[in-house]
Amino acid sequence: MVINNDDFGVATDKNKISRDVLDLPAQWRVDLGVNYQIFDSTSIQFNVSNLFDELPPIVAVVSGDENIYDNRGRYYRLGLNVNF
């Protein structure tokens, strides 16, 4: 297989018709969320995104397309929901 870079710097296979094809390895990302009802109209929510803090392959970050992999690492969210 011959790999080269197209005009946008994305590695492509010369034998493929499309110039924007990039083979990337599969990656699992595990998120965790907990929601607790405090009162009838109030709940609290806690989320951990990318629980195991897995970073994407370097080629995915260099491509500049953040829709391929999320490269932020692990992050947390805490929320309070109140219904009026």
C-alpha cells in the first residue's frame, strides 16, 4: 500500500478514489453519568467524560478535525436541574 499526503496534509492511499480517506484505529471511550433526584422538582447530575483518560492517536489530533476523536482527555461536569 502506498501512502502519500494530499493537498490538505491528510495521509491517503494512492489506490483509493477519494482523497480524503484516512484509516484510523478504533478506540473506545467510556463516559459515566449519575443523576439523583433531591426533591420532586430538583435533581443533581454528575458526569465524567473519557473516564479512563485515553488520548486519541497522534495522527487524529494533527489532522485538525475534532469530529474524529475528542482530544480533551478526561473532564467532569456537575449540574443542578430545577423545574419551576
